[in-house]
Amino acid sequence: MTTKAVRRGVVSFFLVYLLAVTWPLATLFGSAEPMILGLPFSMAWVTAWILMGFVALLILDHFECREEDRDQKQRGVEYRDPQVRTRDVSR
């Protein structure tokens, strides 16, 4: 699967997300009963969408990092952490 396809999928997911948690679609799931894990159904509905959005962003990040690593290898650039200092042995 390419990064471009994953980006399209994540954008499509978030468009559905927007519809699912806003009026008028959210009013279909606006009841307090049944309770799910101690949460009213309407709150569980929104919480589920937030968790699914988090997972979608993790998947996108994975594919973005994989593509970045592949691009760096093609260019012959080795990743160096700017936080790590190397000692100067020429002294």
C-alpha cells in the first residue's frame, strides 16, 4: 500500500468522522441508554470515534516515517540525531 493511498484513506475516514460526530447524524446516537463501559451511549459513540481517529493517525505516521526512511536511503543520507553529540577525536 502506498503512502498516497493511506493519506486518501485517512482523509476519507476523517470526513466520515466529521459526519458521525456532528449534527444531524450524531442525533441518531444521542441517547443515554444503553450504558457502554459505564458511559452513556452518546459519549461512548464519540469516544469510539476519537480512539479510531487516533489509530488512523498512528497508521498514517507509520507509513509517512517508512516513506521518509526509504527516501533517505535512496539519497544516501544517514539519519543523525541532533541531540546526540559525537566526540572530536582529532585532538
